[in-house]
Amino acid sequence: MIRVAAVGDIHMGPDSQGLLRPAFDTLDECADLLLLAGDLTRHGTPEEARVVGREVLGLPVPVVAVLGNHDHHDEQPEKVTGILQEAGVTVLEGEGTVVECAGTRVGVAGTKGFCGGFVGRSAGEFGEPLMKEFVRYTRRSADALHGALEDLGRDGCDLRIALTHFSPVADTLAGEPPEIYPFLGSYLLAEAIDTAGADLSVHGHAHMGTEHGMTAGGVRVRNVAQPVIRRAFNVYRLHAA
């Protein structure tokens, strides 16, 4: 059994240094790895990224993250990524990584993802160039996630996890205004997860959403936005086949 700790949307700034560290220091007692599902900062500044870096530096378990839309706001995602990497975080965007946990090979495939909506109520790749690029950006993210999950399967991972910021399903958005569902995620991410295969999908972004959901293919989806789980992290248990 592998214990996966996860949280997103911690939105850290200079005044929040140390808020999560006491809980993170207990991770070796309850988890084998920590997943951060984006929106780690408020505005995506290097100063805020350094706060996050200090919060997770030297933790007793591996830390894997994706960035969120807030982490892109200052238009310096490369700097944010570099600062987190210096603190020992593996930051994914369209790639996968393998974590060895108690003799089990856990593969994590990550991408921020993007918007577009869900089956029957989604944006189409049609019309103006800006609209087509909007949907293509989401499709590229989903294709990269699919490829990373497939690569992890070929690499012989015992378990595979899809880590995104935007949601792959509408289930975990329940509680949000329906009008903004198209801006909270895309069914293309779920299609990538179902066709490539995964044991768990973790995302954030939907602060007023619901924790539990599932893809059409039966993959468990968990919204770990901190305003939803209302704690430093939640722990999910996975059993290798």
C-alpha cells in the first residue's frame, strides 16, 4: 500500500511562511510522497516561490508538483519552476517521474492543463484563430499527459497518478457556479487519463468544488484544493496490483 499526500491551491505569500511546515514535517508518519496540485503562489512571483520552496525544503518524503494559473500570472513560470527545483521539488509539465516508495514504483504524470469544458458543453476548435488556439492549448496539455502516462506504463510502474491543476471531470466541480465550469477544466484531460490508464487523478483549482469524482473510465479523481479539503493535505491509499 502506498500513501499519497496531496494538496493544491495553497496560495502562499510572504505573510504565510511557516503555516504548513509543521504539518509537512509529519509526512513521514503518514505518507510516502507529497503531490502539489498547482496554485502554490498568489501571483507567481519569484518572492512567493521562495516562500513555497522554504516550506518544502528538506521534507522527509519526495515532493512532486505542477504549476497552476496563479503561478503563471507574473509571466515567470520558468523562474518559479527553477526556485522550486532548487528546493528539491520535481516540477512536471507534460512529463512523468518515477518515485520509489517501499519497493513500489510510483509514476506521476503531470501537467497544468487548461480550460474548455466537458462533454456536451465544451469549446470547439472552430472559428477565430484565438478560439482555435484556446482549445489547442488544452489539447496539447492533454496529449502530453497521455504520453507521459503511457511512458510510465512502459517503464513498468506499479502505480500511475495523473497530477493536474485544472479538473478532468465535472464531478469535482459540484458547488461551483455552473457558468464557470468551462473555465475550471476540460474533458480532454479525462480522455487522456482513461485511454492511457491511471490509478488516481489529483487536481486543484476549484475552490468551491467537491473532493470526490470519477472519470468515465472509472479512474478515481480527487480535488485537493485546500479550500475544499480544509487541511494541510489529504492522504490517499493506493494498492499495487
